[in-house]
Amino acid sequence: MAHFLIGSLITAAFILIILYVRKKRLQVAWWQWILTVLGFIYGIFVLEVIVSFLDEGASRAALVIGLSLGFIAFVWAVLLGRFVFTGKSRLKKNHTL
């Protein structure tokens, strides 16, 4: 059941990213989309590792590995949000100052 929830969550997040890009009319290059898809795949990997450790009854291992891998996923998501999915209006405002 957890695998279906992870799949649903990731699919919904990816659809929301696509809708956000269309709404803001952002120009995202092909290599930026590849980085985004790889980030989503890595996020799936992190969540599946946590679920598999919890299924085996190793809650401490799930916590330690989840925190270490999750930190990398969090940094990846922040960098994508900062450098790929920022609006053009923010960049123009910073350049005029």
C-alpha cells in the first residue's frame, strides 16, 4: 500500500511542477527537465529505502538512512527550485537594482 502512496505522491508532484511551469510560462531547457526527472527518481529511491527498512522492522536504520539520503534529496530540490524554477520577474528585479 505504501508503494501506491509513494507513486501517487510523486506523480501528483510532477504534474504540479508541469502546471506551475505552464502557468508561469517559464523557459525550462531539456537538461533542466532531465535534472528534475532524476531528482524525482532519487526521491522515489529515498522513500522506497525508508519503506523497505520499516517493512523489515529496522526503524533505526530507516531513520539514519532516511535522514542522510533525505538531506541530499532536500538540497537537490532546493537547488532545482532556486536555479531552474524561479520566475523571470525575480531575475529582472534583481538586475535593475
